[in-house]
Amino acid sequence: MLEGANGGGRLDIAAHSRIGAGPVQRSENQDNLLVVDGTGAATFLAGGQPASKQLAGWPPGHVRLAVMDGMGGHGHGREAAELVAAGLLAIPACTDLADLSHHLDVLHARLQARFDALHEAGPRPGTTLTMLEIPASGNPLLWHAGDSRLYEITAQAVRPLTVDHVPATVLAMAGLIDEAAWWRHVHGSHAPQIAQAFILGNTLRDPARLDDGLFALDATTLPPWLGALPDRRALSLRFDATYLLATDGFWSCSDPAEFVARWPRLFAGGDARASLDALFAEMEARPPVGLQPDNLSAIVLRLRPQSGGRDETALPQSA
């Protein structure tokens, strides 16, 4: 179990990770998450247990949020996710995507070389990484690899803000399936297959071979109906929305769309902690049909109302 919440003045944040829900669960939690709040206080998992660290020289008001889902089927899934969490603690606060992406590419290559040096049989380990870098001034930066997700949830709708790196996306990029088929494969069902992961590499460039590098999907590589959701971009957050960073245990079921459709009700009204508690309580009380044993990690983010009664619709450009 991991708890964390402290977003500073303008952000309301709550985080929780646990081994799973329901009577059948996995033997260990191979997920991880990281919350670095506006004071530089970091919470994460180390050795499978909650841990914390105070980061020296962290810029006041800068926030870093990340979820990771280690690939248990490849072995060392928990270790991979924990090493990425530890690596994120060593990356300085970033205010532009190029700088953030450079640091993450370096971390990816270093950890990949570390595991390759072990010369162990079996596939190379990997982990998803979906994160928000939120400067004290300026828009949040999204960086995404894998099939964990960022969602925007309002009273009317639930909108994914990331594209899963899965075989169906590769088919869509090649023009072999259309928009309806892609949504049916990715958001209407669930399969434990992935086309890119941190440390592992990717098969997005060429489905026939594993490329060591990370491949960022954007408008030039995605089909037009996904082109507005590149993996690395600046975001505008709304005051009337809740944002959820989560691993795929929440939609590892036979009808993910049915469970996701409950989220506007679960996230209505309360603060970030109340919304997070409602999500996990729903997993226990009314689990999705066909729920598969999987780890559960989630970070809920909301913008706090600004003083002076201003009715803003997006995160202001200056704190």
C-alpha cells in the first residue's frame, strides 16, 4: 500500500497503490507510483514498501506525478518499476518537453544496459511510464510510454488523454483497422499485450522486431482521429475536471467501458482523496465483470479554486 497527497496551494492530489482487489490477487505489487509535491517531498515504493524522500533544491510549487506498471510476465517487473521511480527522483525539475524527454531517454538507456548486462534468459523487463511534470509557472507536461493512462473526467464524460501502446494501435497506424475497431479493441476490451515499454523498447516502428529505443507517437505517426493525443505534449487542465493517472488494473476486465462509465458519478463533488477512495471502494463493492487479478495504482489530481472568486477554465499560465 502507498498513500500520498500534498499538491501545494493550487493542486489537490491523492495517490494510492495496492496489490489488487477481489478474492484473487497477484503475489506482489509490481506497480509503482511517484508523487513529488510542491515542497520536494516525494512518496513512492521501494522494496515493495512505502517510502519517502525529501528532494534537495526542488523548485517551490513544482510537482511531478508518475505511475508505472512493471511487466510481470517478463520477470523483474517490480524491480523495473522501482528502478524507474528511483531514477525519476534523480532527474531535476523540468520546464520543457525536450529537457524532460532527454533525461528520460538517458534513464531508459541506462536501465536497459543494466538489465542486459545480467544476461538472464527470457525477455527483457519493462514498465509503463505515464507522468505529468507540472511547473510552478506554465502548463503541465505529459510524457507517456506503455498502456497506463491519463484520463480527464467531468460530470458529463470520461476522456482518455493518452493512446495505449498496444498491437491495435500499431494496426491503426498502418491503416489496417479504423477508428471504431480501434476503440473496440482498446477501450471496449482488454488484452495483456504491449508494443512499447520503458526499459523494454518498442515494436511501434517495426512490429516484426524489438527496437531498443523509445518511440514517441505524434500527429505524423498516429491516424488522424488520434493525432490530437501525442505522447509528449503540454496540457491545459480544467477547473471543472478531475484527472486520473492509473495503471491498467482498473480496466483489466471483460467490459472496461461499462466500468469507466461509472467514473463521473464516483468522481463527482468530493476532493481528490474522496474521489480516489470512491474509485477503490467501487472496485471492491461492485467490481467490473470479468475482473482479472492485477495491481492497482492511481493518482487523482484536481485544481483548487483560485482566490478572489475567479472562474478559470484552465490552469493559469503563472502561479
